[in-house]
Amino acid sequence: MSGKAGIIEVVAAVIYRTETVLLCQRHDGSHLPLMWEFPGGKVDPGESPQSALKRELTEELDVDAEIGSQVADVEHHYSEKSVRIRFFLANITDEPRAIVHRAVRWVPLDTISDYKVPPANESVMRMIEKIATR
């Protein structure tokens, strides 16, 4: 674990494409089974958040990514662990593949509230919903 006092440092990508956002579904045997989330993962010791996210997107989706600006910084405490997730805008040119997820889906912005996400992702989902309803 990296970060302060046992908090797991995590990064996630918010990837838009033509009125949609990319969400990934967790497997049923994992922590928070079958929930939808933004792609990403843990930051390794000595790794920058941007480098970690670029690596995770390659490992999880088999895509090359351009990492943009940070859009949110969320700390969440689950009963078994605490995470700090930094969300970044990202661009990909390849079509993502579900390598470590059950599914990947381009979700229309006006239907994202239909997808159950982990509590640590909820504030970012609300932010995206506000953008979609403008």
C-alpha cells in the first residue's frame, strides 16, 4: 500500500466519446461484485498518478491513452479498506477490450444513473450527470 496511514492510492480515467462515457463492470467474485466503475487501478510505489493510469489502461483495456487533467480527488473508507481515487480525463484511440473486467461499455451520458457504481465513484457520476443534463 502506498499513501498515508494505510490509504490505498488509486487512479481512474473518465473517458468520453460522442455523448458517452466508458464504464467497466467488475467480476462477480471481486470486491464490490458486478458494479460498474471507471477504469484504472492502484498506483505503484514511486509511480506518478498519470503513469499509473496509462499503465493500468494498457493492462486492463489493451489501449494506449493520453492522460489529461485531474477532475476529482475522492477519499472513501470501506469497512475493510480505505482508498484515495484521483480521477483524470483521458483519451484513447483504440477500442477497449475487457481483459480484467466482466464487460466494458460506452454508456450514454443520459443513462449513467442506471448503472450501480461503488460509493467512491458516486460523486464523479453525479458530476457527469450534471454535465449531461445541461
